[in-house]
Amino acid sequence: LSTLCLASCLTGGNSVHGVNLAITDAPVDLATSIPISFSQIQLSGPDVPPYTLDIAPAQSIDMYQLQGGIAATIITSMQVQPGHYTNLRITIAADENSAQSSISLPDGLHVLYIPPNVSPQVNIPVDFTIASGGDVNLTVDFDLRKSIIQDPNDPTKYELIPSMRAVQNELSGAI
């Protein structure tokens, strides 16, 4: 993000503006790797059309590496119309049979999957207005400690029930 900001300052008014989105994680006990795959980002609001960014192939991020204030960028300069935004929707690719998302524990690698009764599209409330030519920097905190539950029917698999929140970086300290 610092490189993006520096490039924006150096190019003056000719830089690309939009929404920058990063993700971080709360600490998880015992795991050594937790790759989660993201396949779509959407921003919407009451007075703006939804803006959707499909990520193909799905982008896998090892959430275990994002503890202690470290964040990974998912998107930079997603072009959106000026206006008020109230919803960020992130689609997670975590199918039970594909192993797109997983968790490595001391006893081995386990599939992480979103159960059939839970939507892979996670709606996260946001509240920001983007002006013409402005930038907004958001960070999503994915609380995997709350989100991962061992499958009661198959101890080799873990359910992923996403618990996420978003903060506007300019309005917060560190998360």
C-alpha cells in the first residue's frame, strides 16, 4: 500500500483512484497454514450501482501469515462511482470437495469448507463516501478463531463459517 500511495503522490492528478482492499487475521492456535481462496469482491450502496470484481482463478491467501498487524492486499484501485457505500461482499471459495481452502494442524492438512446452510458470499457492513478522484483504503479483519469449527461428522474436515469486519484505514488505528 505504501508503494501505491507513493506512486499516487509522484504522478500528481493522473493516478488511478478507487477502493483498495486488504485483509488481515486474528491469531489462530496450533495452525501452521490457513490458505483461504477469494473469488469475488462487490461494493454497493443505496445510491450507487453494485461494482463487482471477479477474481479468476480464485486468489488464495495464507491467512496464518497475516497475524500481528500484517495485511495482504486483495485489490488495488477498484474503480467505483463516487457515492455512499454501505456493503462489501466477499465471496470465498471453500467447497467441501475441492480443497480450495484448508488448514494445516499438527495432525495434518484438513479441508476447510463452507457448510450448505451458510452462504459463501459474506456481506460486511461498511460506511464510507468516495469523492470523485478519491481513494478509500479498507482492511477486512477475518477472525478465523471464530470462523473455523471441526466438522462434527468428520474430524478430518473443518467448517468455515466466516466472521469478518471491515474498517476504513484512515479512520482507525491498527487492527
